[in-house]
Amino acid sequence: MSKQGFLLEHNRLAPVNLQVSTVMLSRFRVEKPSLFKGNDWPIEKLRRPLLLWLTSLSEGERESMNS
């Protein structure tokens, strides 16, 4: 799955407070490189770690990535 496909599917499944932007996904990839092989974004492998990462961020950190 592409990054854009992952973004669309994750945001379709997630509540509003846990939706992400492409900037947030890019930062997630930089912070968690061991989860990635190539350019694939497998939803079944990455969604749970993404949710854990998102919930560990402060509201300010999330807002700064979306501004």
C-alpha cells in the first residue's frame, strides 16, 4: 500500500482526534524506521504502532505538525 493509501484508510477508520496528515506520517517514519521495508505502508503492520505513537504525542506536538 502506498503512503497516500495508508493515510486514506487509516483516517477512514480513525476517530477525528487520531486522524493524521502526510506530515505526521513522514515524522512517524523518521522516528520508527525499523518498522519499514522499502516504500510499503502495510496497514495491518503499521496501524497499531502509529496509534501508539500518536497517543504518546502531546496536543501541542500534534498541532505543530498540522500547522
